[in-house]
Amino acid sequence: MNLLWRRALQRALLMLMILSIITPASAQNPNITGRPLAAPTKGTEWVDFRQDGQPVTAPVATVISGVNAAAGVTPSRSYLRHVANNVFQNTAISTTLRQVMIKTSHVARGDITAIALLEANFYINNPAFAETGSGSPLTVHASIEYPKNTFTELKWSGNANGTVADGLIGQSDFLTIAIPDGAVFGVRRLITSTTGIMFKGAYFAAQNTFGEGAVGSTTTTPDLVMGGTIDDSTPSPSISHPYGLVGFTKKPVVQAVGDSIAAGAQDSVRTASGDYGFIAQALGAANIPFINTGVASDQAQNYVKSHIGRAAASRYATDIIIQYGVNDFNAGRTAAQLATDISTIASYFYDRRVWLTTITPRATSTDTFATLANQTTHSSNAQRVIYNNMVRNGQIPGVAGYFEVADQVESARDSGLWKVNGAAGYFTADGIHPSTAASLAAATAIQTSRFTVSVAANDNHGGAQVAALRALTSVGGGRSWVAANDVCEVKRPLRLPLCG
């Protein structure tokens, strides 16, 4: 079929679709399935919709307009984004475990009116640092705990259990629930696999102080999704946090891309929300939702080679902070090579604001970093200095700006040594990772006022859109967003594994 005939057919199908979705929700064509894109979008991107099992192509603005009309509401500028904290990228797998019961704790960053769970079926392997599927589908049974000891089951296309294909990201149905800004809520997940259970690594154990915990088994584990005691007396390395908790919000959302420093390694939990690491500390103080995809020991050059799953999380963010460098320099990369890698990574997020940080020092010490005299800077410090000056001088393309983190923890600019106060381990215990004191100091460099979004004063929080989404996706066998190809943004098919 030539292009003109195909476009004519698409227009005819589009008219049928529009006529269907602008009718009242109770009279909608039950064969229409699909979801509008995560915003912000320009409105001109073409997306795939489905009617009677056949693909229909239309501008996203047309689709969203139809969804709003179906709900009988005025369009809102609240967008589908991440709405909480304490979500992470898995970095390891236990091939002996087959089932794990997990509870995690989160803080609502803004009023939540509806929420959906994202579950990722991939981890970052070591030493290749490639995004790697678990080797089999995951079965997920999950609930939201709010208020305390009140559990509401999450559904997956109307079912109690969801299946996430190997290497992909699954999304639950939206749950209508009122969780006020700043409230602590829990997520319980029973995850079953035939090949192994993924978790986020020994650096990042469960925060049992905040009621997190996990219990696993090589065979079967009790299903405590809807209540019951999960042992949280000892932090477990086999903890896996959600990949995302999404809803409608007008707030900015930040995603961190980087190494263990971005992830918050060796920082103690300092706030009631459980935030750790200087990026999380800064965002928590400003009540900004945060997606943490930092990976211990990772390098920018590795991310360039394998990144699609982590880049997919950016559709729920407005801003990206790239925090790579220490491991790259340790591996012998030059400042110019790192700058090229960082610019390449920034290009993956062309429709988001991208920020850099200056890179903190790497050193050794004979007195556990109690004094400057007994510190020796790393041999790569000259390259770090060159790179930091490139960042400061705006010489790396594709970024909105930078945050001066190094000056907050370094004894003097470019010295390559950590600040000291005479106490062992004051600003670092290993010469690589900031301590809690250093993280709190570095957090002051993250100017959260630069994370802004423009919204109209009379915007609501998207509750009507949620109702429209539920109406459209609860009929015709609608499936999990990322695991299906109901709606895809065709201008980004190589970055986002959403159209498979």
C-alpha cells in the first residue's frame, strides 16, 4: 500500500477513534485501548493507538483531547510523573532465591490522588555494567499501605497479579487513593521468578529504621501483601525498591544518573523520609520527587553502551542530574573522553533539562582522613581538574547548567584532598565516597530553585484524566503501559523500550 493510501486509511480510522472517545465514558467503544503519553510533550508527536485491534496513528494532542472530552473535563497541566522518593535501580541478582516478600517506605512529594507502580525486570550486571534481564518473567502482587495497617491492592489490567516480561518495565493500573503531601506510605510486593530475584546491592540495604524489610525463599514465601508481619529487625541486602511510583503532579521531578556517589553510598539516613546521598538530601529538603538510577562502580562509558531501561525513567522526570566521573578517571579516562561521554548521555535526554556536578576528589590517607598532611591525591586528579573546569566554563554541550559540589567537600579548589576537622572519617571514610557530613555540605550546592515548571493557577491535579485513563484502559483488554505497545512516542523508539 503506498503512502498516500495508507495516510487516507489512517485518517479514516482516526475519525472513527475520535467519534468513539468523545462520547460519554459509559458509551465508549469497548474495542478501544490505549493510554496517552507521559507529558510534557509538544503535542505534535505521532503516537500509535488501537481500535478493533488495528493500529491508528494520530498526533498526541488529538489523543489527549479525546481523552479529556471522554471524561467531560477541561484539560489540566498536571503531568504523569514520579510522585515520591526512595526508588532505585537494581544492581545484582540472587539466582538461589525464587520468591521474595518486600516492604518499602516512601514519602509523598505532593498530594497524591492516584498512583501506579513501576516494576523493572532488569538489573545492572558487574563487571560489564550492562542492563540485563533476570532471565524470566516476573510475577508481581502488590499493595499500597496508607494509612498505616490499611492495605489497598494494586491491580494489573484488573487482575491481582501482574507479569513483567524479561528485560522490560511493567506498570500497574492506577489506584485512586488520597495520600497527602509529606505523608509516609508503604509499598508491599511479592515478587516471583523462576531464575532469580534482583536487588539493589550490599551498599544499599533496607532502611529498617523506617519499617523496611524483606524475606525470601528458594521455593515459596508467604504472601503478606495485604497484611502481616515482615521481619524488619535486620536490614537485608536482598531488598528491591520499586522502579517508580507515578501519578499526576505539577511539581518538578529529578532523576539521578550516575555511580555510587549519585546513589548515596556510605551516607547514613539523616531525615525522617529516609533520603541519603547529597542529591537525595537536597531534593528531600525541597520536597521534590526523586528517581535514583545511580549504580555503584559504574562509569559514563558503560552507560553510553547500555542505558535504554534507565533512560526510560526520564519520561517521569523534568530534570536529570548526571553524576559520573570518579570511576571513569580511576579507569584511565581523560577529561576529554569523559566530556564526550557526558555530552552523549545528555543527548539521550534532549527533551529534559540536564544538569552536571563538579566531581569530588579521590585520595588515600594514613590516618583515616583526619588531617590534610596524611592525604595523597589520586594520580588522575589533573584530569579531574581539567574536566571540572570544562563544566564550570560551559564547555560540555547539551546541558542546562551545573552545581558546584566539589568546592563543598574539597580542602581547596583543585587540591584533590578532602576537607578535615581532625576527626577520622569526617568528610570521607574511604577517600571516594562522601560521608554524611560531606553529603549534607554537598547538598547545599544543589540549587533546587532551578528545578521549575510552569503551570496555570487554576490547574487541578489530573484526577479527571485519571478517571479517563481508567475508563479507556479498563475495557478491551488494556495491558500494562510499558509491557505493551498500546501507545508509543514514535520519535523516541530507540531510547524507550515501549513499542516491542
